Amino acid sequence: MPQCLDTIGVGHRFFLVCFLHYEDNEVQLPAQWVRFVGLFVLVAVSAGCSVRKYAINQVGDILASGGSIYESDEDIEFVGQALPFSLKLVESLIEESPTHRGLLLTAARGFAVYSYAYVDFDAEVVADESFERAREQRERARGFYLRSHRYGIRGLSLFYPGFGVNLRQNPEAAVDLVEEKKAKDILPFLYWSAASLGLAIASAKNDAAMLARIPEVEALLERSLELDEAWDEGALHEFHITLAGAKPGSVDVDVVRSHYERALELSGGRRASVYLAYAETVSVPAQRAAEFRDLVAKALSVDPNADPDLRLTNLVAQRRAKWLLSQIEVLFLEPNAPAES
């Protein structure tokens, strides 16, 4: 009992510090995160099942309600160190409330972002130094992507029971069941389910079993575009570009170009990643070094502070842009070739 009381005391003291200093410069937390801390303390000390479940569901609602403090942070390394703890916290909450849509979506989004920005990128960077280290990181990245995909499918299965099994057996028939009237709630799950599986495939291009799942990704993406092609300021069009580069075979440049132009239009040029997606999918295979340099320069010219909700996304993209420039002699046979007339 004394240990329990001590836990309550520490939790409430932490909450009070955050609350009392919210208005000044000592601690700056968004209002929803002040509420989150209080609810987290309630989760930690609640013995009654109904009270605990209520608190967990409220935390889940907060986590899924919009942009997180991570997305607006200016230190991407700090975010990378903090994300694993946050993701394990989310998973522990899912164990308590396994059908909470907000928690499942947060997990799907979080594991995909963490894997792409930190694990998968690290695999590419260390490849020249250590083949074994790069292989291990790619395997970890693929594992995180697939974990993200499983959470996305669990979310979709709340709307349509058996969705995951149906998707594997007949992708087009499975997505045809998705109703337009549910688009607002279901599109985030469709996107992250598609993106995470697509990235997992991209990290294992020599794995026949993974390549065989491309139709699942295509079905999820095409249905998403049918429901709302402008969703999330062109995110679906940008992913279409990335997927085109991940699939075996030649790229249909005209199709990719149309998605690129639409993504730029919808994002207002505020997403650095759009330029990089086109550069890696089209410019590198076509060996157009001048075009590649121009696109990377445009990505680096995006002001990450212009839109706080996109700050982390743009910083991650610009970190990649700088690395790609350092690899230009590896990517191109004639890195200094002039632009085509």
C-alpha cells in the first residue's frame, strides 16, 4: 500500500508541475498533452476496470486527434531516441484496449515513420561501411514496417471483419467493400496499411514472397485515390511515385509525372519529400544527373519552419537529400552531365 501511495504522489506531482508551468517558459506543452499526462497518471493508478478503460480510451483519442509534438520538433535525433518508448507505451495501451481505433492508427503510423526515418535510413548510410550491419538494419526495418501494417489491418478489420484475410486472397475484391461514406475514418488506415507494406517490399526487393504482395499495396492505394485523391495534401500521389520505384520493371514516366505534378499542386510545394520521390524514381534510373541535382536543391530549399506540422517530415527529407547528394557519384555514371535540351 505505501508503494502504491508513493506512485500516486509522484504522478500527481509531475502532472501539477506540467500544469502549473504550462503558461510560462519553463515547460511548454500543448494543451492536449497536459490532459494526456493527467490521464496517463489515472491509467497508472486506477484499479477499477471501468475507470482504467475509460482513461486508456481517452489517451487513445488524444494520440489520434491530430499532429503530435514529435511532428513539430526541430531535433530529429531527439525524436528518434524518444519514439521507441512512445511506441511501446502505445502497444501497452493497445493490450488494454485492443479495439481502440486511435491507438491502432497511432501504432500503424508510428512504426512506419520510425522505421523509415531511422532504421531503414541507417541501413542505407552504413551499407558502404558494413554489409552485415546494413543487412541487420534492413531486416529490423522490414519487421517494423510489417508491424505497422498489422496494426493498420487490425484497424481496417474493425470496419470490415476479416479484411486482412480477404486482402491477401483477393485484394481488389477486399477494397471494393470499402464504402465512400466511411472514407474520412478509414482513409488513414488504408494509407498506412499500404505505405508500410510497400516500404517493407522496397526493403526486400529480392524476396519473392514480399514481391508477390505488391497487388495488395496497389489495391489499397487505388481505392484510397478513388475515395479522396486530395487526402492529406497529396500524400497518396506521392506514395504512388514511391511505389512505382519499388516495383520491378521499368517505370511509366508519364504516369509518375502526373502524380508528381498533382502532389506538388496539393502540397503547395511545402513537402520536400515530393521532390526526392521523383528524383529517386525517375531521375536516377534515367541517369539524368542535372535534373536530380535540381530536384534535390528544391527539396533543400523548403523552409521546414514554414509549416510546423510538417517540420519533422521536411527535416527527415532534407537529411536524406544531403545524403543523396553525397552519393551522386555512385548513383550516376556521369554525375556532372549537363541538363538535356
